[in-house]
Amino acid sequence: MSGDSTPLHSSAVIYEAVQTLRNGGLVAIPAETVYGLAADAKNPDAIKKIFVAKERPSNHPLIVHLAAPDKFDQPQIDWIALLAPWARDVSEDALKLINQFWPGPLTLVFKKDKGVLNELTGGQDTVAIRAPAHPIAIGLLRKFKGGVAAPSANRFGKVSPTSAADVRQEFEGMLGLMVLDGGDCDVGIESTIIDLSSGDKAVLLRPGAITPSEIMAKTGVRVYLPGEIKGDNEKEDLPKVSGSLKAHYAPTTPLRLYAPGRVLDALSEFPDTKSRVAIAVWDSESSLGHDGHPAARFEEVEISSDSVAFASCLYRSLRDLDQQGWDLILFPEPPVGEEWDGVRDRLQRACFGSGPSSSNHDSN
Ligand code: TXA
Ligand code: MG
């Protein structure tokens, strides 16, 4: 944790953060997934500040974060009442997902209530909502007593921050940005996003820690992949999920994936013998033994072969490696399996967008 960050769990600090939000300011907040850059979701000027700070195109919608009030006498949380100012047509399936997974790393997309600002939804008629599980985020939201818009606290297209120090580094020029320090994020990648706005089928928009099979097992709700729904998502060209751009979550250093045992193939793209290459290897494997490969200098970095642990360290590793001045970063292709879909998705986009900005292929 960075020295000048706000101390954990101080109610005076939470109070100051609430005042900042009420005054239309921005506050960086910890979530269990990644850090977010928060603003009052009902204040159009505050929302505009998020887009300016992130350099994010204005048609990329934001997620509204909510928390249930702390009521000891009410065992059952009335999510319908909390959602009422934001969402329409909250179905039985939606409630099953909410009761099972909120607070937690699951974002749901609903048809929006007419009072929801267009600035927030990028002009779309839907709204994305989630209830974060981090205690500091919950404490702040309860005191604020409203919805907070919070995208990941990074510049558009870059690696999401998983510590308060990362946020400060992303927004170095923004003097006075209040950063609530909640330590390192547990989950480490952004929430799973499921679109419930069509009314019948639940569709996965962004894979994350909560997978379709876990949802099926715990709620009986079937989540479809976009490809399983004919013509869906193609009917409009608005970017529903900014993470759906081919290039996203990207380090400045070129990043490539290697297939099992194929490090040399990946290296052949960088034949310069002066290259300095960082190679991530599974902790379950012994050293790859790169004797005789063309990179003059390389270093192996061990990464976890457990998908949950891998996700929690992915952005940390990418950020750290990016700052170490390597010419190339190599990661192993994640194994097949739904529990790896979230990190595979992030790594593939990170590869596509990596490298100095002049060589980015930010498309679609
Ligand atoms: O874990 C998370 O979800 C983090 C933390 C801070 O809560 N937030 C986050 O926000 O990842 P952001 O803005 O970086 O990504 C949210 C994604 C965007 O890609 C956006 O396009 C999508 O959610 N989204 C927002 N509103 C939507 C909508 N109405 N329909 C479809 N996608 C939407
Ligand atoms: Mg983001």
C-alpha cells in the first residue's frame, strides 16, 4: 500500500469521501475485483469527469454500484426496492442471481428506468448494476445512500488497478484525487457481466470469476454465450462492453502468449539478440530451460496454475513487468476450461493492445 494513501477503515475518511461524491467530485474506491473511479450516478457533471479522467469515449456505459442498507431487523434484503430507481423488468431469474451472488463480482444489465442519465448509459436503453463485496465500498455506498458510477480506475484501454498505489500511478497528474485504500483486490479481474435486458435469455457479456456453470449449479439459470444467441449484439454497433474491444487491459510492453512448450516460436517474432524477455511460467512446471534461444537476456517469473490465484495476480504481474523495461513479455496460454475464460479473455485483449501506443490496433 502506498504511504500517502488514505488509511483503512476510518469513518472520518469515509465521511470525506461521501462529501466529495455529493459535491460532484471523484473518489477512487476499492472493490473486490479491481479499483473503481467513482462518481455520483445521478450527477451528469460528475459522470463527465470520469470520462475526461479516463479519456474514455462517451458512448462506453458505466456500471452503477449499490449497497443494501445495514438493517439488523431485516433478514431478507429488498433488492427490488433498491433497484427500482434504476432498472425495469427485474425478472425472477434476475432475483435468483442477485440473491445468490450479491454482494459479489457479478454485474447485471437491465432495461433502464427513465430517470437513469444518458451520460451514464452512453445513450443505451439499458443499465449495468452491481453490488460490490469490498467492505470499504459497502461502507461508502451505505453512507452515500445512492448509486455510484464506477468504471475501473485506469486510463481507457490500459491495465486495471488492483491496489491504491496503482490508481495513484494511473492518475498521477490528477492532484487531489481521493483514493480509498482497501489493500490488494482479492478477485483481481473485473466482474462477470450478464445481460438480462432482453427479458428471456441471460447472456454473458464479460467472463469473470463467477462462471455460467457456477450460476447454473447454484441458481438453475442458464447463461448463454453471445455466439449461442443468433444475431444478438450484432444488431447495433454501440460498444456494449468496452472490454469487448479487441485491444484492452494492455501494457505498454509487447505481450504475447505461448502455447505449451512453444516459447521459442513466440520468441522468433523478436529475433533481436539484444532483446530482454520476461517469461511467465506455471509454478507447476520446472524451469523451461531456454539455453540457446536468441534472447540475450531473459528471466522466468512464476505464475500460479490455479485459475483463482492466477486472476488475483494477473494485473499486478502485468503492471510490474511493464515497469521493468523488458522488450517482450511472454505468458503461457491459459488452459481450456470455463474457470480460465476470464483470464484468457483479459490476456488475449492485453496482447492485442500491447506495445507503444503508436502500434496499438484498437479496433471494432
Ligand atoms: O468489477 C468491475 O465491474 C469494476 C469495478 C470497479 O466494479 N468495474 C468495471 O467497470 O470493470 P468498467 O467500466 O471498466 O467496465 C464495465 C463494463 C464496460 O465494458 C461497459 O461497456 C459495460 O460494463 N457496461 C456498462 N453498462 C452497460 C450496459 N448498459 N450494457 C452493456 N454493457 C454495459
Ligand atoms: Mg475497465
